[in-house]
Amino acid sequence: MNDLYLTPPIAALIFFFVVVCGHNFRKAWKQQPPGWQKRAWLFGVPAAVGLLVLGFMPLKL
């Protein structure tokens, strides 16, 4: 289990992915166009998973 870690470039890509998904989630939530709930789930779940990965996986420098 010691070989499970994030490198800085991978962590940066996950962070960018979380920011994009979070922004799209917020946009769908605020505008509430038809089908907004499905779109919110589509963007919210990957953002939450990405945040959990960033929060709980160690970063190897």
C-alpha cells in the first residue's frame, strides 16, 4: 500500500477537473434548465470523488 500516491502533475490535473466539474454543477444548480438535476449529478459526483482523492491520497514530492 506504500506505492499508492499522487504525483504533483496528476494532482494538478485532478484539481483542474474538480474545479471544472464544480463550476458546471453550480451553473446547473443556479440556472435550473430542464434536466438540471441529472446534469448536477453528472458533475457533482466526479467533483466529490476528485476532492476525496485529493484529500486522502498522499502526495509524493
